[in-house]
Amino acid sequence: MRDILYKNLTSNNKKRKIISSSEILDKDGFHYIIHRHFVYMVREIDKIYNQLPQPYMYVYKEKSSKNNSETFFCRLKRSIVLSNDNQLFLVNFMHSLKINLTASSNATSQ
């Protein structure tokens, strides 16, 4: 069985776009829950900054043999400068991925 939830939120006045998806999947005796989250914020700038915010990456992994589960989480933040029709834009974005994996009840009883 596979359930997917997809959200697309766009704010024109704040120049923000949020895309998220959640997926629940039972396959090969495992139960997966996968969350993806993407946030983009765009603003117009006058000049290219010499010092943009540093990229940021965070990774977390946890394994629990007591609960028969694993959790993985990753977040990436970054800023880039783009040009379009002689205009400069600063794009800040954040991507995150979270995966929860557990043995389904059918697999543990076998």
C-alpha cells in the first residue's frame, strides 16, 4: 500500500514557495514514512553581496534495535544569486528529508 500527500503553497506577495510531500509505504515487511520539504524565498537585490550566508548541512541518523526502527534526517540550507533581464535575485532555499523505517507487524510475527 502507498499513500502520498502533496502540498504546493505559493505566496506571491512574500515571494515564497513551499513544496512538501509525505509518503507512507508498506513494502517487503517494512513500513516507510518519508517526508520531503522544500522552501524557496526570492527577493530582488541591487548588487551582488561579497558575503553570502554559508551553506549549511545537517544529517542525523538513529537506529533503535529495541523498537526495530531507523530514522534518517537531512537538512540543507543555501543561498544563490540569479540574474534575469538585468535584475538580480537572491534565492534562499532549504531542503529537508526525513525517513522513518520500522519493521511492519507482519514481518515481526514471521
